[in-house]
Amino acid sequence: MAARPGPIVAAALLPPLGTYLARGVGRDFWITTGLTVLGFLPGVGFALWRVLGNSRVKPAESAAA
């Protein structure tokens, strides 16, 4: 399942907003905010990484009986 387009666009334009929409207020949001304050491009890169990485589904573990 692919990530929704809204958080991806928001991550490219305003990185903390994109992270908030995809993952909520948490560690990733604050890291994105800090990186955006230090430099816009690191914030965009991290936000896109977290938003796009959020769409990956972990494989189901097989139940060993």
C-alpha cells in the first residue's frame, strides 16, 4: 500500500507538517522540526524518509505451533 499523497506533499513543503500527518506528534515529529530549524533540506530529507517508510508493511510472522 502506497503512502497517501497529502503527507508526501506536506513533507516536501513543510516537513514537520508532513511528519505530523503521517505519524502524529512523537519522536519523528520533533526530530523533523529540529532538522528543519537547522536546515531546510535535512528536514525535508528526513520527513520524506519517515513518511515514505511509514507505508511499508512488515511481513506477518508465522505462528509456530
